Amino acid sequence: MSFIIKEATLEDLPTILTLISQSTNERRLSIETAVPLLKQMKSYPDYKLFIITEEKRIIGTFSLLIMDNLAHQGTPSGIIDNLVLDVKRNQQGIRQAVMDFAIQHCRDRKCYKLTLSNDELITEELSDFEHHGKCFVVDFESKARKDRKNTLFISIITSLKIREATEEDLPEILNLYAQPDMDDGNILSPQQAIDLYKKMRSYPNYKIFVSLSEGAVVGTFALLIAPDLIHDGKCLAIIEDVMVSPKTQGKGIGKFMMNFAMHTCDDLGCYKMALSSNLKRETAHNFYKSLGFDQIGASFLIKPRPELKVESVPAKM
């Protein structure tokens, strides 16, 4: 069984939309709505909608987003989402083909991790990869979430503020990333951080935020919002690099930042917000669950394949 995976084009949209409506409970988007959304996806540096074909017939689709990060020494991360397969097909082999493709794509982009925002793609073959963390998701469309909307944490710390980070904040942000439980304290150089920060600002909707207490930076997180063809065209939100100063942990700063992010995403009409958290950070896992996140999916480290060492043997004379 041979599958071909390639980037979707505008000409593929009618078939993709039909597949989505037939394989899910989602309302079928109109072409007039879907075309601008696909164009928006293409405006991100590396956010692509792919199709899976067999004998020239589209039997599945998924999205793969590669996003740059200031943390993790500037190595990007990948997230695969919205896998939709023909319900009439044996899906196990297709899922494995999708994972092989996504892992290779992440290797080519030198990603440090690949996040799966649902459990469907976690296969036995992934045992070859080091389990990096757990994926936590807030589903803004669930009834339980809507019932809790008005009971979210409201900060009573009047000195705490959140704003978008500027280039001048980078030294403070790097200091937060230098904590031992974030990449063993390894961080970018100041100039590397400036260059990457400017690249991240070229994304259509990718921002780094800082939390300030009495004017000092005490926390940070990154928030990327990306368009989507499923879920009635609502956006996907991704949180990365959540860090709080060790001196101020336990004072509600992390909760304040996540509450801000959830309200922002909800106000923008996102259908869900996802993040991955390192397996070692069990306290953070309980923290996210207390805020209403559900643990769905996982993240895996992407390591480059070892290079073959070839010894030269002198030719016999």
C-alpha cells in the first residue's frame, strides 16, 4: 500500500472540504470561506495543509506547523493537527505514513520536538523516540468549558501587568529561560535572540508576552494563533515557553498569564489552545489541569539521524 503526501493546493479544496464534512461532524465550509483561510495558512513561514493520496484519490488531510522559538536555543518545534481520514479506509497504515512524513519534515527543519495534539497518532513505532512531554488542551467549544467561562481566575494582584514583549525585554526573557529545568540553562546569545525575535515578528499572529510586577519582568510566554480549515474556520492557538521567575513562583503569576492567554484566545474565537509540558515538570502538569486543561496527546523529541562514519581503506597496489 503506497501513499503520497503533498502540500494541498487551491484546486484540492473542494475535495478536502467534502472529505472533512463526510468524515467529521463539522459543517462544510464554502469555497469562498476556505480559499482565504488556506492563503492565510500559507502566509506563515512553515504552516502547511497536506493531502494524503492513493492512486490520485485524496483519502486524508492534516496540517503541520513549524514554529520558531526563543527558548530551546532557538530550535523550532512542530505540531501536527486536524488529521482527517476517509472513514472507509483502514486508517492504521495511513496514520503511520503521516507520522513518518511529519517526523522527516521536522528533522529537515531541525526541530527539537513534535507535538501531537490528540492521541490518534501515538503509535507503537514512536517508542523509538524519546517521550518529551504531555500535551494539554483547552477546548473552547466544549459545553463544560463554556459553563466555566465566567468563573476563570481573576488576578487580585494589582501590581501585575501583561504586555507584548519588546526587543528591550530580551535580556530579561533570556534570564527566565536560563533556569535549570529549561534546557539545562542553555540560552541564545543576545544577538541570536534579537535576530530570531525579528523573524518571529514576521509571523502574521505570533507574540511573546511578559508579565511585570512593579515594573520588573517576572514571567513570559509565547502565543501563536493560526487559521484552520476545520472547526468552522476557527483558529488554533499554541502556547510555548511558559516561564516564571523562581523568586516569584507560587504567587499566582503563571495562573494570571494563562488566564490572560485563555481570555485572549476565547475572545478571538479560537476553537482550542494547546501546549506541551516537559515530563519532568509534574507540578506544571497539575497546574494546567487545575486551570481546565485536558491532557490529550504528547510531544516527542526529534533527534537527527546519526551520520554514518565511513573509514577509508587504502587501495591495494
